Amino acid sequence: MKAFVHISVRIMVMVLASILLTFCTQKQDVEVFMPKCKEVIYHFTSTHDFGYLYNEIDAILNDENQGYHNRMFADAMMAWATCYSGDEDSCVFYTSRAIDSLLVFTRDDKDLFARGLADMYLLRSYCSIISNPDGAIEDLNRCVPLYTAQGNVKFLIKSYLYLGEIYKNKYDYRNSLACLDNIELITDTVELLGNDPTWVLGTLVDVANISIEIGDFRLGNNVLQASSLYYDAATEEIQAYYLLQRSKMHFYQEEYTLAEYYSQRLYDLALKNNLAEEQVSGAIMMGMSQIRIGDVDNAIRNMHNADSIRKVNNVEPIKEKIFLDGEVAVVLGDLHRAHFLLFDSTLTDTRSFGAVGLMESQKTYFKAVGDYKSIYKIQSRQKKYTDSIQANVLLANDNHIVEMNNFSANELRKEVKSLYDRVDQMKDDRAHERFCVALVIILAISTIIIHLKNSRAHYKLQVESEKNKLLDEIADKIEDIKKKESMIKVTSKRLSESVNYAEHIQRSILPKPESLEMCGITGSFIFFSPLDIVSGDFYWFTKKGDHLIVCCADCTGHGIPGAFMSMIASTIISDVCNRNDENIRPSDILEQLDAGIIDVLGHNQAEDGAAKDGCDISVASINTKTKVTTIASAKRPVILMKDQDMIEIKGTKRSIGDTEPIVRERHFEDTEIQLHTGDTIYMFSDGYSDQFGGQENGRLNVKNIKKFIRAIHDDDMDEQGLTMQEFFTQWKGDLAQTDDVLFVGIML
């Protein structure tokens, strides 16, 4: 907005200068003002001497012999001067008086005074953008038809630009984008190369600036690409403005390497030309890009650099500064400052697309404190926000396409009409000549047609013969393909039916999850998600006297091979538990399961002699009366929440079915612990912890699972189960699931 205002002030100076010079040189009844107005305008433009300007305006106002026009010119010049000096209230006052005078003289839309009237409306709207946006919209809607009738493309573009800025500030993105699309339509059809490159580049970058804040990156990329033609010939300040918007465009599209490149160019250009404000912007955007890439040291260096330049030159930072300060505070571990900056500070800008950038920085805070529920909520808010913005953007883009199609159709009609006019003229001027030429052409064409007809008949017979031959070959190939497709469909259907029936069998063998809560516990959840319909992961539980025995297992493989292994293992566990009394220890269950697997599959070994098939499993035996819990595990961690303390039981580093002698020397060990009502046991397969995802596409890992459990363990178990499933889905994102997933939670 700051660059937008600076450029607009310079434009308004040129607007008023053109008004006064036009009045003074083209109206016979005001020729008396021509020498004096020119002298005043040129002198002030070169010296910026306000004292001289105000003295000359007072002289015009006090000259009672010059009639009514002098007051109109004086008001216009005062409006110009007060706008240039930043006194917007006075500018509105003088433009309003000049407009009242001009309305008296205006006769039609193309009249000289109508040009001055449009310019006064434009100047008043500029000074009212913030203080009276509705009034500014009314003034600009008066400008548009006047500039259109006059063919004044330059100020028609400026009118649409101000309208786009005002509608954006009012959060009316559809109307804002419609105005910006009108500018793009005009620049696509009107040659701008003859205009001042600084003006053209500044105006197009203003369009990009607004479109970035709205979130329409299609329009922003288009105008920035088009404006690059004017970059080399523009002033250094406007070049810096262009580079800043290029950097922001790539930053908000998460193209951080390109954003860093353009912000580095911006900083170098500003440093070379001693542009302090632009140096600050370049350093901030560089820091933001680097911290998102992971280059933390350089990001911190650029943050301090921006702060030092700001203090020396008294420069206000761009809104992305708050993102940088907040994320750096998170990295440095100053979480109190980070929370203030990203959540409580009045400097945070949640307007337009900046809200999405702020939410992205807030997620770094919650990640640092391990609050994954809040990260999930922010991601949901980001999606709703961007979906809402894109709905407006897409509607505006659809309107733009309709306008372009209408424009193309009108241009085509004009070309067709022009062709008809030319034909009519040729008919009148060369009728006889055309008759003779037509006669010769008809005779020549008749001869050619006769020859071609004979040749075509022979050629047609050849083509028809080749065509029939090809059609026969194609028909044979199609028939062959259809037969193969039919066979594939039958085979696929049989396989699908077999796998689906296998899933039915597997799920019928597994105990019903809802029956677990009938075994003397407070609550439970089971998150079970096979990778390929049937699963190598399985859960199993039974009640023997006062003891509840629960197993969470991950067998070798997934799909049909894994399902076979899970059925073998669950059958052995069931047999072991049925053959023993209620006091059987989990370590004994694992030892007997290990012996049973080796006995059944002992012949199935790899080339090095090690068994290829087996499982990793955790077993818990819970005395539902005393709450004494015994746990044994084969290579799977078990996490306990006892009161508010977290306990991790890592288990024995030995898989079920492993035949290597050095591994079999490790015996399964029991861990006995006294739990209480409300304490929770969590068991899970490695399909949950090894899933790829997150911002860096890394593994979820046990460390993050422990943080998440700590955040949700006080919730109801049903809610915990849903949250565990949602967290897994959110972490996975668009990536494929890599393994069978099983997560069991039990609250005593």
C-alpha cells in the first residue's frame, strides 16, 4: 500500500499539471491564464517551492477582473498543491469546489471541461480512498464513462486501479478482481509501449500487488510477466517495487527459492541506490524465504539487518516482518515472545491473503510446543479461508473469460464488416475487369475439374481398397483385445471376490472391538486400517477370570500373505491362552507363540538361514480388580499414561519366529506395574509410526506419537480414537499409506 500511495501521488501531480495546461492552451475565453499558469506549474515542478505556489494562487483568487474561470483554476491548483503536500481534507474541499464550477461549463462527455471534470473526480477519489471509500467509488464510477468517451486509456486504467484497491479494502474481492481484469483486458488490446515506462511498470505492479493480497496468483503472474518489458527503462524505485512483488508472489505460492532470489535482487538494487525502505523490504522477504527453506542462520542475520536499517532511517516494515520475528522467536526458543508476536500483537495483519501467511507462521509455534490438535485446527482454517478466496477468484476469472470472448467476437464482427465494405468498393470500381477475369478463371477451373474428376475416381478406388484392408485388420485386433479384456475382467473379478471374502473371514476371526469394554475397563478404541483390504496386523483379546489379555501384532508382509500370517499367529495365541490358566504371563505367551510359528513355518527360511516370516507383537495382561498390569513385547514399544506421567516400555529386541542363535539368546521379559483407574495403555504397529508425511515428508516416528498422546490422553477414549485417525490422515496428506496400520488404546 505504501508504494501504491507514493506512485499515485506522483501520478496525481501529472494529472493536475495536464489539466491546467490543457485548460490554458485550448479554451479561447481563458487564454489570459495561459502564460501565467504555465509559468507557475513549471516553476513549482522544478523547485517544489510551496510558498511561491500559494502566493501565485492567492494572486489569481484576488484578481476580481478575470471573471469566473480564475476561481476554478485556482481551486484546481490548490487541490493539486494540497494533494502533493499530503493534506487530503483540503484537497477534497478544493476538488469539490472545482467540480461544482466545471459542471457549469461541461456540455458533453468529450468536451474539454469534461476532461477536467473527470480528472477532478479522480483526484478527489484518491484523497478519499481511506476516509470515504463509498464516496470514492461514486467518483470513480463517474470517471470511467468520461474517460471511455474521451479515449483516455491512461486515466481509465488508473480509475479501475483505484476501484480495485477500494473494493479489496472492503473485502469485496469479486468486484476488485473484475476491475483488475478490466485493466488486463485494456493492456492486452492497447499498445502501451509509447507511454512512460515508469508509469506503465508502476501501474501493472500495483495490479499485481492487489491481486497478491486477494490471492489471485493467475492474474498477478500475468501482469508481472507483461510488465517485465518496461523494467529496464523504469526508475530504480519502481524497479524495486517490481522485485518486491515478484518476491511476494513466489513466497505466497511456497516457491521459497525463487522468492529468496528476487528479494536478494531487491536488496542489492536498494543498497546500490540508497533506498532504505526497499532495503528493509528486501531483507525481510529474504529472511522469510530462508527460514521457510531451513536456512535459519541467514534468516536471523537478515532480521537483525532489517531492524538496524529501520532504526537508522525510521522506516516502517512490511507486514511480513511479523511472520519473520515470530518464526525466529520460535527457533530461538523464546516461546512467550513468539506467542505475543503471532497471536496477541496488534501488528499482525489478518487482512486478505496475509491471513494465510500468518496461520502458516502460527503452525511453527504449535509444532514447537507439541500442540498437534491446534495445528490440525489451523490447517482446517487455512483450507476454509483459501477455498473461500478461490471461490471469489474463480468467479471473477470466469467473468474475465466471458468478457474476452465477447471482445473477440466484436473484433471479428468488425473485421468481417470491413471485408464486406472492401468487396463492395471493388465491385463498383472494377466490375468489368472482374467479369473478364472471372470468365477466364471459370474456364480454367472447368478444365481442371474435369481432369481432377477423372484422377479422383481412380484414386478413390485405391483409397477405398486400402481403407477396407485397414478396417479388416483393425476389426481383428479389436476383437482380440476384447477377448483379452473379457478374460482380464473375469480374472480380476474372481481375485476381487476372493480377497473380499478373505477380508470377511479375517474380520470374523478378530474379536469385536465393542466387546472389549465389557471386560471390566473404562473405555477403549481400536484404529485398524489395512493397506490392501486384508491385513498382516491384527489385534486379539480375551477375558480369563479377573485377567484381560490384549495383543497388538504386526506380522511379516501385508495383503494376502500378511493375512495368512495373522491368522496363523492369532490361532496359536488363542490355543496358548485356552491351554493355560488365567495366571499365564505375557512372556510365556510370546515364548509359546515363537515356538509355534517356528514349528509351523520352520521350513520357510531365507538363503542366509534366517526365518523370513514372523511378527512383532506386544501383550498386556491386566488384572481388572487390582489394576496390576504385566506387559511383554517383541520389538514393539508400549506407552502408558500413569496419572500425568508417561512411561515407555520398549520391549525385547527379538521378533517372533527369528531363528538366528544370537537373537534367540534374548528372552522375553515381563514388566509389572501398578496402574489405577483412569490410567491408559497404548499399543500400535509400525505402520502408524513409519508413515511418511508432514511438511517435510518424513516419518511420523514414536517421538511425535508420544507428544500427541500427551496432548489428548485426558479426552474420552472414543474421541481419542477419532483424533488418532484424523491426525494420521492429516499427517499422510496426499501421500500413499505405506503399511497396515493398527493402534489400540485401553483406559483402566
